[in-house]
Amino acid sequence: MKMSVEGKNYLAETIKGSEVKTLRFYGIAGCCGVNLGVGLDDAQATDEIALIEGIQVAIDPQVKAQVEGVTIHAEEENGEMGLVLLGFTPTNC
């Protein structure tokens, strides 16, 4: 997993105003298996913890394979900044 300069800057600003300082990737049960969820959340005991570009990232083992090779990026859409996972392919039923 990598992080672009835009992703790092966006997360650093977002985390600055939050009590939670960890970006967490986690699994959400769905009809086709485990779907990917992401948010600022405390790491769980089973999560793999990584420091990427100075940002603490927690990865639930259920979704580790889904996020390997992705780049955490931030883009503006309709005047709002948000995270984008470059190279991520969502599961499809």
C-alpha cells in the first residue's frame, strides 16, 4: 500500500481535527462476501498496523488482499475533497 502526496495532506488535515488518529480498512459482510470499509477508527486487536507516509493505518486481515497494491489518494469532486483508492477493484456479485 502506498500513499500519494495529496492523500497524505488530506489525511493529515483530517486527522488533525479528530480524536482518532488511525485510518482503518475493515470488512463489511455483504451478499458477495466481505466488502471494504474505510474510516478514521481505532485499530482492533487483530489488525495489521502500518505507518505509511507518517499516517498510522490499520488493516483488518479480512480485507488485506483487497488493499494490497492500492494507493491512498485524495481528489476533489463537486467542491469536496475525499479519499480515492487508486488500483482498487471492488468485488462484484
